[in-house]
Amino acid sequence: MKKLLGIVVLTLFLSTNVQASLNGQGELKLSDYVVNALIHYLDPDAIHNKSKGHERKGNPIFFAVSISGNEQGYTYCPIGQTCRRDAIMVTQHCKKKAGEKCYIFARGRKIVWNGINYKFKRKSTELEIRGKLKEWGFAGINLSSSNSTTTTSTIKKTEKKKETTKKVVKKYEIKGERSIALSWEGYEDLIAGTVKFDETDYKGTLELPLPNNDGFCDGTYALQEGGKGTWQITCTNNMGAAGTLKWVKDGGVTGIGRDHNDKKVKFTVSKDS
């Protein structure tokens, strides 16, 4: 009996250690898409899995984030049900979407990255959540592919690369408008519109109408070194999306991301004619 009890205790101890080892550590910058998903995850009135026809509320269980800060995955428990709490499952789901390692950012309403252990109240506002993320240094986009803290030498090298890249890109001053074709999961037809850009400042704006008289979307994008960037849009039908993009010197752009209900969004901007 004592031996059996010892085995049970040891199993629980090892399981606890494995679960705890999944908590994220190190520098992390979250994309707008991930921040919006976290706010949705913490919202007690949020509807989950709408795209799958469930359309029900639930309590947050785990929120995982990729090491780049550009992708996420979470689990929740529908109200009135008993659910399995498997941190490994949510990190693997996140990894499958991101193509890179993911770690636990929040357990329930408690932020555990870097051992913060701060628990958001059930009725925490979006402003409060964003304020805390900024306070902890999670606001912005993380270009690092490492889960460790960036060293001073790495920062200096990155700054030098940015300076060099900016000098090169400034030779390609491209301004104007081009056509954009966007596919949004849930819409049968391709969404067409225009994108306004000014690569001299590495930033731009975009606007496009939604089909079926669903309204309009306005957004912004920011270009970064190495042909990478980020984008986000907000629509008049209370929808929005965000993600990453790739661009080339002639102005051609491809982007991927997800909306607030985790539906896929893809777009292509025409190249310089």
C-alpha cells in the first residue's frame, strides 16, 4: 500500500514538473493578432469556435504563444462542462499553426510567462489588459526566433542591421495605390480593394469594402527588415484581423493571418507594373 502511494505521489510530482516546464521564459513581443486573441480568451462574454458552429461561452484554460510572438493557441471549457486540462495539447496545437515552438503564456486568467503570476479579474477591461502587457514589455512584434533573453551584443548587431537595411530600402521609394485580393474564411467570394502605401516611411494604410454590403475595413501595415512585416485591419461590422506579411522590392506583398474568431485570412497585393 505504501509502495502504491509512493508511486502515485511520484507520478503527480513528475506531471506537475512537466506542466510547469511548459511555461514560457525570456523576451517576448506579441503581435496585434496575438494580443487581440488574448483579450478574446480572457473575455467572459466571448463566443468561441463560432466558425465550427458551436457559438458558446466558456472559461479560459490555457493560452499558448509561439516564440516569435506571432501565433497563438488556446483552450477553454464550455460553461457547465468538466474539461481536460492538458497544457501539452495546446502548445502542440499552437506549434502546428506557427511552425515553431510554443509555450504557455497564461493558465486560466493568470499570466505565467517569466513567472509573472498575475491573475486578471473576470471583468478586466481591454484597456487594463493592454496596459499590463505594455507594462510587462510584451507590446509590439518580436523578430527573435529564440526563447532566451536577448544579449546586449545581439541588440547591437540587430540595431546595425536595421540601420543598414533602412539605408538600402530608402533607395526604393515607392508610393501610390495598388489592387489587393483578399480571401477571408466565411466569405465565398474573393474580396477586392486598394492598398495605399509609402515605403519610404516603412508604413502604409489599406482600405477595402466587404462583400454583401457588410461594411468597410481600414487597416495599417508596417515593413521590417528582411522582407517581413505586420498588418492589421478593423472593420465596421465589428470584425478585425491581423497577421504577418512578406514583401519584395517591386512592391508585391503576400500576407497571412487570422481574425478575432480564429478564421484564416490571406491576401495578395499586385506588384509594381
